[in-house]
Amino acid sequence: MGLGVSLLLVAVGAILTWAVNAEVSGLDIQVIGVILMIVGIVGFLLSAMFWSSWGGPAAFGRRRTTYVEGGPPVDRL
């Protein structure tokens, strides 16, 4: 789960928890909202913790550098 999806889950959960006053038989919308917020916060924290391991968005624009170790070049006549 990425940072964007996590923030979306938190936003949807907050809307369900505090802005929706509808009642559905068999479902508690406020509880579903709290669950979505918790999942979003956990996903956000995990994504933030592992941000450096996958390099973040800047990793996709970076150039790769290859180093070749060996002796000096050989003159071939």
C-alpha cells in the first residue's frame, strides 16, 4: 500500500466516522470508518518506514552508474 492509498483510506474513514449520519441495518458506519482510518494510518507508517528501502519517487528518475574494476587498458598493436 502506498502513501496515497493510505491517505485516501484515512480520509474516507474520517468522512464515514464524522460526516455521515445514515444508518444501515446490520452495519455500523462509524465503526467501518474507524477501521479504515486505522488501516490507513498503519499503511502510512509502514510506507514511511520502508520509504528508503525502495528509494521513493526519486528512484524512478535516477541514472544507474556501472563501475568496472580491472587493470589498466592494454595497448594492442
